[in-house]
Amino acid sequence: MNTQSPAHRASNLLPTGHPTSNIQHPTSNIQYPTSNTLIQMRQIVKTFRSAAGEFTALKGINADFHRGEFVSVVGRSGSGKSTLVNMLTGIDRPTSGEVKIGDTYVHRLSESNMAKWRGRNLGIVFQFYQLLPMLSLLENVMLPMDFCEMYAPNERQARAIKLLQLVGLGQVVRAMPAAVSGGQQQSAAIARALANDPPIIVADEPTGNLGSRAAGTVMQIFDSLVQQGKTIVMVTHDTGLAQRASRTLLLADGEIVSQTIASALPLLTHQQMLQATHNQQPRQFEPGATIIRQGDTGDYFYIITRGYVDVTLQQAAGREITVTRLGPGQYFGEVALLCGGRTIANVKAAPQTPVKVVILEREIFTGLMDQAQAARQAMTRVARDRLAENAALGGPAEKENNCYA
Ligand code: ADP
Ligand code: MG
């Protein structure tokens, strides 16, 4: 059976409460909406125009980020990650669509209001730290407080020192950036990002220039910030680090790939995942409803997004036995599509709760499998195992050689 880990860590994520921090900030920066949605991106299109022509880097992004979430943004180079986070920070503006953070429509702010708003509400961390080289670490961290006139002037230094201690730089607060390691510079950049106690941290490849040890330190700092209730959006190339987030947003060609598809079919290329994303159809089944009847022609590939299904077998004697239960992130229907065209078991929504799935039509599914040899082989192995398991339990003894590999 499908042993993918449950695809939906995100749906299990309970947003934490109101952001709290060990350091109080004098004014509340953001009016929080009553729901836990803190950031909304709606129909974001970004087209760059240059002498070479037009290039659309974001093609209609819809995304919500919840308070207290740690979201990683992944995808190949050029897929639009930086462009996306630049829409959040207001570093760049969408060609069309809306970005709303708290009650603020970010893209509508004037340049001068933008800078103040950003300084109070967002901590931004870049790949190359971007500390001011002629200022000490301490002065770098004090800068955002000075700029936004946050905290009393005579409190700012103590606060900056406290933040530098928090990121492990208590011993080098007066050092110049060039005198410390890259990892320390990035830690200082994080302290600077925290200067005004913003509810949101946006980081674009924050570990991209660091060794694994320094990257680990940065991730530990992020973990503790999330525990304090901060919301973090982090672009990363590193799949290991991406998995430490509570949710991953995968970009391909300026679009968001369905998390359901990406988890269930990890061996597809990102382009193929995007194709599946475009063609997936949601379906819902009432508790106990039959989804697939043993022996029917299989017309769809199913991925469970919510609830559970029971897989049952009609044995020769007419008895029906339950083989297994599948849940979110797991799939079914592949055997008929890959091995001979008939379904080998009944699949029913489990009693009590409705089941939500997404389906791919046979043609779409087999088209993808034709293009993606590794995915097809992996899926065929699963199908063969399920056939063998069912045959051993008295189900239809299909010819395994039929499985298309
Ligand atoms: P990523 O961060 O995922 O590597 P980017 O968001 O930086 O990707 O870029 C997405 C696409 O948009 C790339 O093809 C890039 O060349 C293009 N792009 C980004 N910024 C500009 C710009 N200022 N002008 C023209 N094209 C751009
Ligand atoms: Mg980038």
C-alpha cells in the first residue's frame, strides 16, 4: 500500500495564539483579523517588462498564511520564489491582484508609508545578510528602531543587545560585520529583523550562503520565533530545511503546485505536478458511500485529502472483508489504471465522516505516467503489492504481468 507520509501536516497545524514575545513592543503594529489568516494574496500576477520583452513571473497566485505558521517556499531557480516574497514585503508590487497583511493592502501603500509600515510589521532576512558594513552589529540592530521611532531612544541599545544575545551574539555586539563569520552576520541580520518586534518574518534563502552548522543555528532561531507566535515565510533551496516548516508552498513556473499532488506523486517533475494540479478535480463522498466497486472499470486516480476510506474485498464465498484503511495523502485507483483495467477491491468512505478526495481522469493520469518513468515504476510497485496482498486474501487473482511498467 501507499506508504507516503500523511500529506497534510498543514491541515493539522493549529495556529498558535496571539503573538507573544519576551520583549514587549509599545504599540500594536497590526490589527489582526478575527480569523487566523494574517496574509492574503489574491490573484497576484507579476509581469516584468524589459527590452527583451515581457516575462510573467507570477501567474495568478492565491495564498493565505496564518498567524503562527512557518511556511517554506520552495521551487527551482526562476520559479518565482523571490518575486512572491517581494510582493509580501512590498519590495516589489504586483502587476495585478491584491496583497493584504492584517488590515493593510500592501500594494496600495505609497513609498514613504511602505517603508514605515514595513519597518514596523516585517522583519526581512536576505541571503547575503545586507548589514551596513560601516556600522557595528549593535548599530545595525538599532537602526530599524531609530528609523521607525520605535521604543524610547534610551531603551534602544539595551533592546538591541538583548536581541543579539538572543541569537547568540552577546559576546560580539560591538564587532563590525566583516569581523565575524557569515553565520554570525546572518544571526545579526535576524536580530535586526526582530528589532521592532514584527509579527512576520520574511526570509529569502536565509541559509543559502551558510554552511550546514550555521544554517542549523538560523533554523533554531526560526523555530523559537515560531514558538513565540511569529509568522515566518522562508524561501529555501534546501529540502531538509523546508521540511522543518509547518507547511511548504511549492512554486513551478510562477504557479503554486497542489500540496496534495506534490506529496502523493513526489517523483513527477514540478512541471508534471503543475499539470496534475491544473487537472485535479475535488470530489466528496458521504460516510459509507461506495467510491469504487470491485470489478468495475477504473476511470480515475484518487488522492485522499480528508477523512478515511475502507478497502474491502469480495471473497469467492460472497463474504466481504476489510483489507485496509487509507487516509489523507494516500491514493487508490492506480491498480486498474496501471494493471489491466479492472478495479480489484471495493473502496468506501469510512463510516461517520465524509471523505474528500481529488481525482485525476484516466487519460490525464496515464499521460503523466507515460512521461514520468520513475513515478510510473514506483506506482506500479505499489499496484503489484496491492494486487498480491488482495490475491492472498482471496480477492481477484489478477495477472501481475499486466501491470504496465
Ligand atoms: P526564484 O527566486 O524562484 O529563483 P525569481 O522570483 O527571482 O525566481 O524570478 C522568477 C523569474 O522572473 C525568473 O525567470 C527571473 O528571470 C524573472 N525576473 C525576476 N526579476 C526580474 C526583473 N526585475 N526583470 C525581469 N525579469 C525578472
Ligand atoms: Mg530567488
